[in-house]
Amino acid sequence: MPGGELTARGPHLLAPIAPAGIVTPVDPALRGALDRAFDESASGPKRNTHAVVVVQGDRVIAERYAPGVGIDTQLPGWSATKSVTNALIGILVREGRLDMQSPAPIAAWAAPDDPRHAITPDQLLRMTSGLDAGQSLHDVSAFDPSAQMLFIEHDMAAFAERAPLAHAPGTHFNYTDPNTLLLSRLVRDQAGGDAARTLAFAHRELFDKLGMQRVTLEFDAAGTPIGASHLWASARDWARFGLLYLHDGMIGGARLLPAGWVDYSARQTAGSGFVGYGAGFWTNRGGGDGADYRVAAGIPADAFMARGSQGQYVVIVPSQQLVIVRLGPAWTPRDDMDVVARLTREVIATLPPSGSAH
């Protein structure tokens, strides 16, 4: 799975969010909130927090790193990568190259009598395609098609497009990586058809504009980005990505994502209330067991998040102009959700009531 970094960089639209050195919070309450996010139980399981970055008012107000991890260390987002694929798809929509509500331009499904012909990019992004392609949410087995795709197949999207339908498109929520790999290939095809052009597109249109300079996107052997799970970035770069969504898809006065795209992404998908899923993001908007649990634990009702396996979070809270990044391979229950919720609650408690910069 070759990775990709570019040495040539385009112009940054996002102003610097922090000085060169680590931002240690002066407020003892804020410092204590970060300390508790790194605390470990003597008996386990291990939390393994590697990085926490808190951004409010477009500036890092607090950050902390584990030994051996620093400002420039690239850390995996795992399924938080799906939210980055959301952004690349949104850019194509803004440029008029993709219609989310029309049949997805997948050649293998082009025949009108193919029942998969009706699947839209929106349904792929919302995990309601109806494809019988396994699941990527709970205790994934090595025999699950989504795991086979990731670990065996050299052309992951080609494997995904062969999946038959299990449900009529748009009628059933099922979180599975093959949906996102199909979107990743749409990005590849629109960007020029190979890994080099796709990586250049991602940098030119997204990473460079956000000033994401410590980022690696991995590709499969067919040159398709592994857009469901394989983006590595520094914690500050993950925070920069969150700021794009905090600001409704605009950075430095330029619109990167279509108007309304952020609300669309954070709008809960029908049938997903048990987890609270939008379009490439987890969301607290819409209620249901998943959102209600997170709100009760301390993550506000307007929040949404890029979320990856084993505790990777980019929490976006528009009402507080707040982005919180937590990264590291947690083995605690619910992917360390309870601790991330506590961190969010405690950080908000330190902010001025006006929501202005700390």
C-alpha cells in the first residue's frame, strides 16, 4: 500500500494556528483536563493517548503529547479518514463534477437493469447503498468482506463494486468500508486516474490550502486512495481539517466545500440513530441512542466528529467555536468515548461564556 507525500506545496489559506513550540495551557483547569485525558488505570485497559490538541477561536489554546510524539508526528486517523474523503467528494460537487443524488458513475453498474445502477454517491457516503459488502462497525472478522477488501485485494474498489445488493438502495444503514472505497475511486477517476494525480489533487485542493504539511495518504495497488481508513497526519493537521468544517467549508475567505455541505454532512442519516451517523461524520444532531449518549456525557448537541477506530477523534463544536483532537490506540470501552466526552465537557467549562477566544 504505497503512501504519498508531496514536496511541492501550494499556498496556505488558513492562517497559522499556533507558534512553533508546544502550547502549554496556563489555566490550571484546562491543564488538568488534558492531564486526565492522558491518565492511565493501574489495572488497565490502556488508554494510550498520544496527542490532544484544543483549538478555540482558530488558535491552539492547549496541547499535550505522549513521550516520543510531537507536533510534527504523523498519527493514523483510521476511519476519521472517511471524513477527509467527504471533503474530497465535496470539492468535486463544488466544481460541478459530481451530483450526489444521481446514479454513481461506476461503469460496472451502468446498465439500467442492474439493481445497483440506482445507488447514488449520497447513499455511499451515508452508508445506505444496500450493498452486501460486510460491515466495519463491530468486531470485524477476517472472513468479513470489508476485511478481505482491505487486507487481500490489490484493487479494493473493484472488489467493492462486485458486491451484490442486500437491500434496496437508500433503505438500510450499514456502516462498511467498501462504500467509501467506491467514493475514493470516484475521486481518483476525476483527479486523473492514478495515484500521483490524485495525491496532487488532494494537496492542491485541500491539504495545502489548510496548511496540512504533515500528512500521508495511502493508496492501494490500483492507485486508489484508501479513503476509508489510511490517512496519517499530525494532531495539529487533524485540527486544521476540523476548522474547515467549523467554518462551514470556508477558509481564508475562500469556499472549499459547497454552501450547505457541512450541515448536510452533520445531518443524521435515517436508520443510524443507534450510532448517530451523518454523511462521512458521526453526529449528535438528530437524537437516538448514539447521539443521546454522547450529549449526556458532555459533547454538545450541535457537535459532530471525524472518528476512527481505537479512539481517534476530531470533535467539532460550532456553538463553542471549538475543535478538539484526540489521537492514540485506546483499548478502553467505546474507543475511549467517555474520556473524550469528559475532556470536551471540561474544556468547555474553562471557556469564556461568550465563546470568544480563550
